[in-house]
Amino acid sequence: QVQLVESGGGLVQAGGSLRLSCAASGRTVSTYTMGWFRQAPGKEREFVAAISWRSASTYYADSAKGRFTISRDNAKNTVYLQMNSLKPEDTAVYYCAAGPSPARAMGVVPDPGYWGLGTQVTVSS
């Protein structure tokens, strides 16, 4: 079983930065692809970024490219999402995900596997 716990959300002004963290537990989690999704009020959950288990490959949604950076520390079983130049449209609940699918597929598979409970990010204008 894999458990994911997100932290680092909060309220920030437009143009500011936040770093989200996701602490994972489970003996196989270090070999899983990990990623971030988000869901804004009234919208469907959408893919944000993914990283392969050796950090060799990263993938981003167009909305995240150039502003967000995903990274992981397998020794700590933690994945991070550094978010810069935040915009009000980035306001959402951000969810950590983990699973066995390749990083390139995390944004398109119906269900990556495991989910955290989410952390709220609010960007004020």
C-alpha cells in the first residue's frame, strides 16, 4: 500500500512562489512514477507534471511549462513541485499521485494508481 501526504499549499499573491511537497510511504514507491494534478472549483482534475522514478524524465502540462518544476528525492520518498510566477488561474487543490505507469503516460492514464488528499493553493490577484 502507498500513502501520499501533501504539504506546502497556502495563499500567495500573483507573481509569487510556493513549493509543494509530497511525502510517500510504501516499499515500492521509490520505483513509481510520481506526479501532480490539480482541480479548480467547478472543473475536472487536470494533469500538472510527472517525474520518472530515476528523475531521468519530466513532463509538464502546457500551463506549467516554464513556471513549475517537479523534482524528487528518493532517499526521502518525497516529490516536490516548485511553482513560480503564480497566477490566479493556478488556484486549485493540488494532488500528489504515484503509480507504475511511465511518466509520459501519467497525464493520460485513467487512474495513475495512488492519490494524496490534496493541498489548497490560492493565488490572489
